[in-house]
Amino acid sequence: MAAMLGVAIGVALAVLVTMWLQQRRTSAVLQRQLDAAAEELQRLQQACARLAPAGVVDRLVADGVNELSEMPAQRKVVTALFADLVGYTAMSERLDAAVLARVLNGYFQRMSDAIHEHRGHVSTFLGDGILAYFGALQPNPWQSADAVRAALAMRAAMADYNHELAHEGLPALNVGIGIHRGSGLAGLIGSRERMEYGFVGRTVNLAARVQTLTRTHGVDILVTEAVRSELDGSFELDAMPPEMVKGIAEPVVSYAVRERVAAKIQ
Amino acid sequence: MSTALANVSWEPCFMEARQDRELEAYARRRMGLPNAAVRYFAAVPWVARTAIDLHVEFGLLVHLDQNTADLVGLIVSQENACRFCFAAVRAVMWFQGMDRERVQHIEQELARHDLPPRVRAAIDYARSQSRTGPSGAHGAWTALRHAGASAAEAREVAFTVATADFANRLHTAAAIPPVPMERVPELLPMRLLRPLIARLVRKHRWRGSAVTPVPLVPDAPYAQLVNAFAGSPIAPALARTMNEMWTSSHLSRRCKLLMFGVISRGLPCEVCEIEVSRALQREGLDGDAASRVLTHLDGPELTPIERLLMPYARETLWYQPAQLQRHTRALREHLSTEQLIEAIGVAALANAVCRMAAVVMAEPA
């Protein structure tokens, strides 16, 4: 009887120890998963900071997307840069789809790098076009100069890329860039299913219209008077004749950007 | 142990560590532990001393509890992606007896709602002051006050954030190696010495007490900010730091003011810009000229060093660590070691002071 009791206690103890060990293993696995999730959340938060202002990201993490739809948009002064490939349609008909995709990806990457390097953020790719903002995510009183520097960096990156394309026997790409500064509404915009941090207003339309004028004037970078008035004398600009554009009542005065002459540090 | 910032890119250190027995002994006396990082700043005493003296746990806090201050230091270092400071705060928490899981748990808690409302509000305010800037900090300050923090306690939160902002930029810009600090809890000697080190850490942490207000030169830049802390031990510590920074001669006073002006303009902090503008006028740069050079970060009035350091100050406003480190390293070609360290120190202090001043100077005392 005593032996049986001893065996029973032994078995019960063995079961308890096994359960305790399993419990510990499960806890350890759960803890690792929790740690991994926390790290992932941190990475996600850092990545989101590239898409929306810090305050919006904090609210997104804390309250979730549904609460964010209640967040009021803010009126902000932003500089919009609109870039578009010249002669893309003709090129797209000549090139194999895989080659075309590779060429386009290379173009988007180089242009995005130039924009990020000068503190802009790419809002969206529209076909072969790029819409980028300066001063939308963080306060930036130097946003117009940043946008023009970015445009000059895009021009230089495009020249390098065309050398690479020429080596492969591919046609050269040309880009037209329009830049305008003005106020508009910045905030989370979209439907319940799909939202994005966007900027709405005449500023974006005018940047896009000015971009189309690059073809009219035969230049690659055009800025409006609102941008020109923010630049210092180190940027060499040529005034272009005023032109009417779709949707704007007055003729638009624009300036072609030749280059930036920075005095050397002694 | 793996940290939330383990994936943050960090350039190799390009600063030369300089042994300074007196300075290191001072750090050990004050902090209870050796602080090897101050060697990198030893060539400019005010920068090295500020890195030691502006730690809030050494007698600067009267109202804010130390645990909340630790959390604020942790969250600001996380927001600023300073791997060195983040690892240092974690190491101190580990020395104090928290196991690694508990430290990780606290980090996870920082993103949750189950903290006491006042602590939560302090953390939200810390995030806003350091990351969103004045545009969000005013609202977070009001929320902190509504959560029950007295004006004096809220000002101590703001100062705690400012000290973390300073330390983060200082150690990030100089690319101080974070790995040794990150590995502290894994090293066998550290594990064995942990109880002893914990005692040393506890022994050297002390609460401050109210002090007699220090009369300040009324027209000294940021005197109004220092006066907002009148009666607190923060006031003399801050006054001494600011005074030593302005009087140090490796960079001109005008150059430092212009760097403060860039930070004020970039945040933006209007009260700071008024303060800087007045001080620049006393240095012979009139209002129009000051406004013009701050608008374009350049101008014929500027010296070559000012033309280098105004864009550099701008880089420290909203930065990615590796990018800031590359920019700092590039300055070495144009500046002496002392000038470079002073430039890093001024930019770090300007960010700390202007972010805090935007809220504290705008509030009635």
C-alpha cells in the first residue's frame, strides 16, 4: 500500500514537474514572440516616421487608424516638387516590358535618393511621375532651397544614369521638374480602407502645371515666383515668358534653374 | 542583449579619446562610476563637464520622481535613436537590480496605456519636446499639467528631456561606440560586480533641494529660461553651463549665437529667435542681416567657420544618426579638434535649450 502511494506521489510529482517545465518553455516562447513583436513595432514606427509627421505616427501607434480618421488636417506651407519623364510613352512602346520595368525602377530609386538627401519625402509615384513634398513632415523654413537643391541633384543623378543606360545601348531619359510653394491642407486623407498622409491644394496642381511648362520652354527645372523669392543669390535663374496654364486664370511666371554657385569655404 | 535600436546604422567613431585624469576623477566622484565617454570631449572642458553635470539624478530634481525621470531618459534616447545613451540608461536600470526581461518589459510598457496617467503624460510630453518640437509640445505640456503635474514638476520633466536631448546629440554626432555599453549586462565581470555597482549607483544618486536663486546678468542670452527655474538646483547648473559655453573661445560667440539661431528658426521657437536676435545685435549683426543669414544659412557677412556650422546646426535638428555622423566627420577637414568638439557641444546644447525654452519660456512662471 505504502509502495503504491509512493509510486502515485512520484508519478504526480513527475507530471507536475513536466507541466511546470512545459509552462516555462511556453512562457519563454511567448516572451520571445513578444520581444520580436516589440522590436517589429519599433521598426514599423521608425519606418512610418518617413511617411507621416511624428505626432501622427504616435497617434497611429497609440490609438489605431480608426481614431486617426478623426484627426483634423492642418493648414501648412509646403513646397511641392513634381517630376515627369519626357518621352516616356514613346520609349515604353519600344522596350521589352522587363527592361522597361528595370529602367523605371532605376530612375525612381535615383530620384527618390536625391529627394530624401535634401529632406524631401516622396508622396507618391504617378505612372512615370513623382510627387514630393518639402516641409510637410517636419517644420522646414528652408524648404524651397531644399527642393531646388534636390532638383539639381536629380538632374546630376539623371546624367549619371543616362551614362549607364548608354553603356547598355538603352535610350537616354529626360526629366522635367516643376516646383511651387504654397499653403494647403496636410493630414490623413482617404477612405476607411485606404488612407495616406497627403497634402491637398492649389500648390500641388500648380507644381504639376509648371512641370508641363518645361516642355514649352525647353528646360528641365522650373520654379514659380513663390519659390524664387525664397532663394538666395547662389542659384542662377533665367526668367521665362509668362504662360497660361490649364486651371489657372493668370499667366504663370516661372524661372529656369541653371545651377547653384556655392562659394568655396576657405 | 538585443535592443530596440540594434538595427540603427552607426558610423565608426572618428574622435580621438584623450586621457584626462582630473576630468575622469571628477566624473567618478560625481557619478560613482568611471565614464570613459568623457575622454572624447576632454579637449573642451565645458563640453565634457556638461556631459557629467547635467545628469538629473545627481541632485537636480526636487519634484519629479527618479523612476519617471529614468523612463523619460529611456524614451527620449529611443526617439532620438541614440544607441549609446539608450544602452547607458538600460545598463543603469540593470545595475539597479532590474533583470533584462524587466528592462525589456518597461520598454514595451512605454508604448502602452497601462502606466499611471501622470507618468504617461510625462512620456508623451518627452516624445513631443524631443521629436515633434514646439508645435506638439505645447499641447502635451497642457496635458501633463492636467494630469496633475505641478508647474515646477512639469519644468523638471522639460529639463530632463533637454538633458537627454543634449546627451543624445553629443554622443550620436561624435559616433561614440555603443557596443561596449550595449554588452555591459552580458559581461561576466559586470554580472559579478553588479551588486557592488548597484550600491555605488544608488549611493551617488541624490535628490536636490531648493536653493537660493542665483542673480543672473539680465541681458545674458536665455537668462529668462534660467530664471524660470529660480529656486531649483537646475538654475545654477544651467546658468554655469550656458556661461561656460558662451565664454569658451574655440568658436566665436557670434558663431554660437548663429547656431542657436538656426535651431530656433528650424523648430521653430519664436521666443528663442527674439533672444538670439537681440544678442546678435550686441555682436554687431543687425536684425535685417541676422534674419537674412538665418533665412539662407549663408551670406557675405559670415566667416568661413560660420558658413560651415550654420548648415551643420541645421543637420542636428531632425537627424538620422549615420547621416549626422558623416556630416560631423566631414567637418574635421576644416576645424581643429577643439573647434569640432565645441561645435558638437553647441549644437547639442542649442537643441536641448531651444526645445525646452519654446515651452518653458512661453509659460508664466
